[in-house]
Amino acid sequence: MIANYLHFYGGVHPAEDKLAKGNSIQVAPLRETYLVPLQMHIGAPAKLLVAKGDKVLRGQMIGEANGFVSAPVHSPTSGVIKDVTTALNPTGARIPAVLLESDGEDKACEMLEPIKDWQNAETDVLRKRVGEAGVVGMGGASFPALVKLSPSKPVDTLIINGVECEPCLTADHRLMLEHTERVITGCLIVGRLLNVKEIKFGIELNKPDALAKLQEVAKGTKVQICPLHVRYPQGAEKQLIYALTGRKVPSGGLPMDVGCVVQNVASVAVTAEAICDGKPLYERIVTVTGRPVVNPGNWLVRVGTRLADLIRLAGGVKEDPAKIISGGPMMGFSVYSLDIPVMKNTSGLVLLSRSEIVQYQSKSCLHCGRCNDACPMQLMPSLLSQIIESGKFDMAEQWHVMDCIECGCCSYICPAQRPLVQHMRRGKMEVTAIRKARKG
């Protein structure tokens, strides 16, 4: 099988370490309590609809969208609201949340009415349902799907991201393999919603079982299954668009600027559930993996499940982990607390052993140019890093620091072990602050 698609610039080949790729999805048992965040998406936190002491049912809306760029939040099970509080997110920030005590009965509320004949339903009805169900991008950014599926420019191509190029993570792989029909149905629903001419489904060649199943189920439909060579960060929006269409998203631009919308494979799957079953988004598949983990695997868990409970699901640890990462090792966040709850964009929990962790002291730039060659955005991380260290943020803006996608390729390849990604993040934050100040 040969992937005849374009190669994006740069990229690296980190060790895959996908220990859980052969392990089927398991359904997590109910927990006694859930810490449910009201901000599991980019944009304004959901507006709280419940109070301490209220009884709620599974799937009941407990927070409504608070503006266009926002998304509702639904209860993961039935029980009582024990407290209105806050929770830590993976970056360490405090966000509004509710503490839900399960009653153990898992009673469902009257769900949204299924739209069985979605092929003939009005697109406005389908779009409204996506918003009501709280669907967001589940690949990382958690952008509200209602916003993404309401493009302000004409779109002719829907691209499905089934790449899962991040090392260690296998949740999307298992989803594509075990729930293929749901995935393809979701692709067709979103394609109809956007009225696109083409639906291109990108998946790397390191998932041959899922690839074969997708090709079988998609046969005769509008969905084109596109096998791609293995290369990180193939799953980044702009890189995937270029690989599948040859179109280049301009600096500061969006996929719609080149007639594309990109959706994560998990996002289209839950879109199908929202439309066909009337099921809101209150659970997702999470990979729990790493060498310290007793039983690495993939679990379907409710939002609000604490990271500590994920580790218990996997049988605990056989050695003390030296680092715990929410997400993948390239773009995830190292966490210092296991009280952080699972959110809609929590794709995995990775535990690293002491032998896998290296403590180092950053050295001066060697001017070797490896980071420049690896950068998929064709930036110059070596130069940007030194500009940012010098506090010249206006210059960093001129050198397009805001185009950085924080993929980690530069830090991964740097022989001087410079904290390049951290420099880029700082530069982007400073430039954002400067731009706000300019607006007054």
C-alpha cells in the first residue's frame, strides 16, 4: 500500500511507544464523585444552570453555552450537586466546576430527540443539534463544533483527522477500528452540514487494521480514505490540509481561507451520536499508558473523572512515575496533581518512568539549524528563541512567532537541549498582550 500524498515541510519521527494499540476499549465503571468543569472548550465558560443540592440526571444540561464561542456541559451521571467549586485544568489554571455525587443509578434524562432521517433534515436543524449536544473538537483545542461548522466563507473540502500522530496515544485508533460505522456516518453528516464536494479521511499507515476497516465501510460513500506516510506532526491542521490537498493556509489564516474544514475523528463520531441517538457529549475514550502502568489500555470514561481514577482503572503502577502527562508526550502538559478531571479534549494520560526522563541544563544555541529544518511551519526557532530571550517581542511578531503550532519538533531535535517550545509559548503570550494593548 503506497501513500501518494504530498509531504509537508519538516517534521520528526519520535518513537511511537503505542503500548495500548492492541487493547480494546473498556467501559469505565461509575465513580462515586465527578468533578465536572464548566469550561471544557475554547471560549466563555458555560453558564451554570444548577445549584448546590440539586438532583440531576445523566445527560441533563448543567451549563448552557454563554455566547457564540462557547459550549454547553451535561451531567455525566445521575446524582446530587454537592458543591459549586473550581477545578485545575492540565495547564494549572483554575476553572469553574461542579462536584457531582453519583447516586449509583445512572438514570438518564429525556435525551434530545434522535434525527434518524438526517439525510433529508434541514441543515440548520442538524447544526443546532451539534450545539445543543455540546460537541467540541476532541483532538486537543476543543473548539466548539457549532462555530467550526458555521464557516463564514465557502468550503468545498471536509478533512477528517484520523492521524493520531502523537506518540503513546491510541484512543482514536481503537475508535476507528471498533466503531467504524459510527465514524463514517459522522463524516457523512458533517459533510452534508457543510455541503462539501469532497470528504478526505487522513490516516497514517501505522494503523493497517483500522485503515482496512475504514476502506471496507466507506466503500460506495463520499468518504475517501487517504493513507499517509508516518510523520509527526501529520495531524496538525495546516500540515494535513497540505498533505491531502496541496493547499497552503496563509500566515494568520484559517482552513476556511483555502476552502477546508478539519474535524477530528472523535468529533465526527460524537456528532453522529448527537444526531442519530440524541446523546450529548458527556463521555470520551481516553488512553492510559506508559511503562510504569500495570495494564495500559483505552477506556470510555465520563467527563469529570479524576486522573487518579484513570490510573486505578489501569491497575495502578508498578513503579513510581517520574512524570505524568495529560495528553501526549510531544504536545501534552506535565501535571502536578491527579485531582485534575477528564475533559472533552483529554485524549490520554501518559506516565513516564525515571529511566525515560532526562534532566538537563540548557546550553547556548549551536547554530546547527536542525530546529529550522524540523519546523513544519517553516519558522526559524533558533532565531526566534534568542529574540524572545532578549525580550524583543515586537521583532518576534515580525518573525511570525504567532504561526508556531507548539508541536515540539524544535525542542525534540535540538542537540543543545534548549527549551524552544517554552520560548515560543512565552513569545506568543507576550505578543498577544501587545496586540491587546494596541487595541486600547
